Amino acid sequence: MLKKLLITNLILYMTLSPVLAIDKIGNEVNEQEFPQSEEVLPKTEDKGSEYIISGSVEKNIDLTLENCIELALGNNPQINAAFQDILASDARIKQVWSNYFPQLSWQTGYTRIRQLQLSDALGRNLIFNYYVLGQVTLQQMLYDFGVTQNQATIKRLDYEGYKTTLTAVINDVIYKTKDAYYALLYAYENKRVAQDTVDKFQLFYDQAKAFYEIGMNPKVDVTIAESNLSSAKLKLIQADNAVNLAIAKLNNVMGVPFIDKYNVMDKLQYQPLNLTFNGAVDIAREARPELKLAEIKVETANQTLKLVKKSFYPTLSVEGQLQIGGKSWASNHGYNVGGYLNFPTVNGMLIRNEIKEARYLYDKELANAQNTQNQIYLEIQNAFLKLEEKKNQMPVALLQVKQAKENYELSYGRYRVGEASPTELKDSQIMYENAQLTYYAALYEYNSAKAGLEKAVGKNIITDDEIIELED
């Protein structure tokens, strides 16, 4: 009797107080303050791996890493600038050798002369007009005792140095292109993971809503699922923007900021690299351009020292001159021919200290060459150890993904039969998402480290054919 009375009172209370009804406690949401996520999120299109810079109108193209490197080599302005330095250096070599070419000059003029002393002595003004219709001078340097030879050698070493610098610039541009390309692939993988997370949380939301509608779960489960979905969509927006930024960086490295839209054809892959540290050092001795550039600088300093020691050497030359002129423009003509041994003005103290300076600079370049060798050795060590670290991370990261995926599948199965809570399901999904992101980050870092090692040794390294990818 008491039980029936309590039920009757409860029904009466619910009828009189609908706002406080038991089935609506915690289930009503203020739609103005907390609208559905679809109402506030921007509408985006899944562009996949296609991208177009504003202003591009041409057809879509497919790009691989090799294509990107080709574009960078042909369009990067740093490479073009280094190449122009080579051309300018070649012109400077020809300028030095021009000392052995004859020098031709021509002069004409008019001179009016009043002899002051003779005019006083003779008691009358002596004024002369002197005309020069043409004075042609031809001069030829025969020998300067090796001065021009030394100057040409220095310029030729500069030329070799600029060529080596071009190689170093190309090496750096290739590394930056590879790193930017791998970063773009990493951004695409992050976006794919973010899209997959959105799809899964959308599925959770639909299922939580269905459970609520049939009375299995409370409204709070739907709210939690919707909040998770909104967070996932926010991450997707950020991942999509990261793709755009990675594309802009890659385009800038390639030197084509307004490139037409293109499809990225590759995916992040793990290709094991079997190379010992000593093998990397041996490759660098032959291929690293900075080592050759250091040797060129040492030889340039040595040639400069030899050149300074020849500061007091004479120059042997011949000269011929023809003149037409006189009292009128063509009243007379004359010529002269001669050979000359011209000695420079000698300042013993100056030359002595110039020689000292050149010797000290030569010793400096020797020290710089040794420092360059040490720095390259350290760079190879860092790159090699970094690559080994990333290589050892790969199996662990891959195992972590498999474990997180298995945990997620178990949690999802439990949730479908009502055994798992939304919090457990969310935690397993976030763990699976983080494991994938960690794996792709390790994969990007491994490929970037491999590109860094190639830059350190100055040469592309042939990898094994084995390729390991993460299975979906």
C-alpha cells in the first residue's frame, strides 16, 4: 500500500513539475549557448593531396621527390646566384690574361704656348700653336717575371672555389627540398589521422545518440560524444592548415612559390640504410665540397704569398708611337719605338710586411682547413648518430601503433555491447591517434635524418630495396 502511494505521488510530482522530471535531469541543453558542432564549424572540402596556389590556372600535375628536386635545381635562386658567380669568375681570369694583349691608344689635341723666359730675353712675345691630328700609341708587355701567371692562378683558384661553392649550394638545396617534401608527407599523414579520428568520433556520436534514443544510455553520453567530435574537428582544421603551410614551404624551397596545383604521389616510407660511420667518412672525403673548398683556399693563400714576393720584379715591354701634327693639323709627322724595363718603386719596409701578412694569412687558411675537416667530421657523427636513433625508434613506434589499435578495437567492441564507458572508448581512441602520430613523426624524423646524413657526406646514398609501411 505504501509502495503504491509513493508511485502515485511521484507521478503527480512529475506532472506538476515537468522541468524537474527525472528523465530530463542532465538531458536538456541550451541550444543558444551550446549549439550543435555542425552549426559553428566552417565547411571544408577534403582536397586529399591536391593543392593549388591562388592564381594558378593550368592543369594538375603529379609530383614525386625526384620531380621536386628537379624543380629546385632549375628554379632555386640560390643556385642561379652561385652559377652567376662562376661566370663572373671566369671573366676575371680573362681580365688578368689581358695583360699580355697589346694596348692601343689614340690622342688628338691643340696646344697654345707662350714662352715666358724667351719672350723676356728677346724682348718680344713668342707664341706657338701646336696641333696634334693624331697620336697613336701601341704598347706590348713581353714579360713580367711570373706576376701575371700568379694573378691568373689565383683567379683560376677562385673559379674552382665558386664551382665548389655551387656544389655545396646544390647539396644544401637538395637537403632542404627533401626535408620540406618529407614534412609535407608528414602533414598529409597527420591530416589523414585527424580525418580518421573525426570519422570514428562521428560514429561514436551516432551510436551514443542511438543508445540514448532507445533508453540504454543517458544524455550525458551524447554530450560527451559530441564534445569529442568537436575537438576532433578542430584538430582536423589545424592539420589541414599545417598541410597548406608545408606546401608553401616546399614551393619556396623549390623556388616556385606560384606553382600550378599538383598531386603528391609518395607516402612516408621506411627504407633501412646500412652504412657504417667509417664508410660515411670515406664518402665525405671524396664528395663533400667544403673539404675541397678549404684546400682551394689554402692554395690561394699560397699563391698570394708568392705574388707578394714578386712586388719588386720589373716589367719588360715594347712601345711604338706615331704622331701627325705640328704647326698645322698635318704639317709634319714623327714616330718613336723603344723597349723598356720598368722597375716599380720599391718600399722595402712595405714589401717586407706585406710578405709577413701573406704568410700569416696562409697559416690561417691551414688552420681553417683543419677546423673545416673537424667540423665536417662532427657533422657526420651527429647525423649518423641521429639516424641510428631514429632507426631504432621505428620498430618501437610501429609496435606501439599495433598495441594501441588492438586496445581500441577491444574497447570499441565492449562499448557496442554496453560493457565500456564513453570515457574508456575516448581514451583508447586518443591513445590510438597519438600512437599513429608518434609513428609518423618518427618516420618523418628518420627520413629527414637520412637526408641530413646525405648532406653531411655530400652525396646521395643508395638505400636497400626493403620498404616497411604501416598497414591501415
